Amino acid sequence: MNKLMLFLGCCALVACAHSPVQVDLRPQVTVAPESIGAGRTISIRGVNQLQGSGLGSLGGVYASDSQVQLANNVEQAMADTLRDGFTQWSFQPVADDADVQIVASLTTLRYSSPDKLITTEVDTSAGVQLQVTIGGATYYGSYRSSGRDRNLIKPDRNEVEARINGLLSATLQRAFEDEKLKNFLRTHG
């Protein structure tokens, strides 16, 4: 009985020890070189459409004190990642007056764990919408990813950051695998 009480006491202390977790978003994509852009210029702008600054909670007894928050500029992080990918397709990034304009809107980014003491399930989701404009033509693409993991103990900041970056990377990767987007870029060149 004493061992059980000691175990539960330790678990309670661990649950109390979490404070807000700040994560840096640094998504990455792998794009095979292609000549889709053929040297055309491209401008990319990121937009954060998330409600509030939090992504969710690490869970635990004191879930309200263990929120996951963004530590950097998500708009710039998304734009940089997409710019790197479109460069592999032979587009030339410029700041203004580009042949192709892209607006990438982060519509969903969630990291959520229930308020339980020991076992924790983590639900994650990400959603990005692309608006690609060439002349008078516009293509809209919507890309989503989600995941569900189970941990016995609460993950640390590095694990949370890696999970969120992996999810956002997978979501952005879907854009570069979108054959309709590729065809739009080819036919409106």
C-alpha cells in the first residue's frame, strides 16, 4: 500500500511540474527536382488563421497550466518551407510582382491530450490551404494530416515540438504531391 501511495504521489508531482510549452515550427518537405516552374517568378506569403496562441494541452491534472504554444513566426516558417520546395520545381522566389502568387493559410494546428493523470493519448491535426494565382486563374488546395499517439508519461518539449513539426511537414508535403496543383502550374505557365 505504501508503494502505491508513493507511486501516485510521484505521478501527481510530475503532473504538476508542467508549465506552458513553447515550440518552434520548422517544417520540412522533400521535393524532387522538376522543371514545372521553368524559371517563372513566385511569391509566397504565410497566413496564420489559428484562433488564439495555444495549440492545446499536454493534459494531466493541471492541464490549464500545460498549454502548448508557438514560439516563432509560423507564417514565415511555412513560407520558407514552401519557397524551398517550389525552388526545386525551378521557380524563382521574389518579394513582389511574381508570375505566380501563393498564399498559404494555416487553418488548423492542434495538439491535445486529455486531463488524465497517468496514461495520455495525444490527438494532433494540421490543416493548410493554398491559394495559387497565375494571371486571372486561381487554384485552391486544402491539405490535412492528423495523428493519435499514446504515451505512458507526458512528453517533453522536444518530443512535442518534433511531433508538431512532423505533422505540419506531412501536411505541406501533400501540396507537393498534389497532381492537380502540378497540372495547374504546368497549364497556366
